Amino acid sequence: MSIQFDIKFNAKTTLDKLKTISTQLSNVPTEAYQYFKKITPIDTGNARSNTSLQGRTIQAKYDYAEVLDKGRRMTASGMRGSKQAPRGMSKPTEQFIRNRVRQITGK
């Protein structure tokens, strides 16, 4: 998963405001990880306990991570995915990140 965004500031943006924005933006990976983990389906707890944050990358280290992340869907072999995460985890987390960055930057 890779998300790219540009942030523009005008000449009226103060140094203190830039520092505040920078600090808040640096917290986004941790916030996104917490959100991702919160929306990860829980049955035995294996998926959540094997999800971690490595630097700024969320790692889902369990065999069925891709199945859960694709969301609830019908396949040739029947219904796959979890009712608890019908859209998977990456797409909702990407939207969370976009919303959070907008909230922080006011854009």
C-alpha cells in the first residue's frame, strides 16, 4: 500500500503552526496502525496479535491476511473474507489517513 499526497502552505503559515502540523503528521502512521488493527476482524485474535507497525509500514504477518484484506466477497469456491471487515482493512485505513491529513492541514 502506498499513499502519496502533497501539502501546500501559504506565506501566512507561521513557523509554530508548521511545527504543530509536522508533529501531528508524524503521528499519522501510529494512528493509522491503531485504526487498521481496530478494524481487523477478530475470531481467535491471531490476526490482530500478528499485525504490527514497522517504521511507517503496517505489517500483517499471518497466512490469511490477503483474504481478510480483500473484504467480503463471493468467489468460485464460495464466500470469502469476514463479515466484520466487509471492505477489508487497507481501503478503510487509506480513507482514515486522507481524512486525518485533511483534518491536520485544514485542506
